Amino acid sequence: MEDEKELTDTVKAALQQIEEREYETMLISKGVPKEKIRKYGFAFCGKKVLVGKAV
């Protein structure tokens, strides 16, 4: 995305997408307990990788 200038921006955008698209809803409907679901955002640039976790 154009406004993602840093890896941290990309991680934040990934975590925001997880919330906006409500990905956990499908897991919950399949019987996965909400407390077992983890949300991570990943960003890559060459050999640099940043992983962020939703709180």
C-alpha cells in the first residue's frame, strides 16, 4: 500500500485488516474458542521481517 512507508505501518495495516474483515468470525463459527485465536500482522522488506501481535 502506498501509505505504508515503514514495516510498522504495514504490520498495523495487516492487523487493521484482520479486524475489519472479521476473520475470527469464521473460526469461532467452526468451534474455535475465542481465547485460542491469535492475531498477527507480518511485514517483509528484503531480508527484514517484522511481526506484530494484536492485543
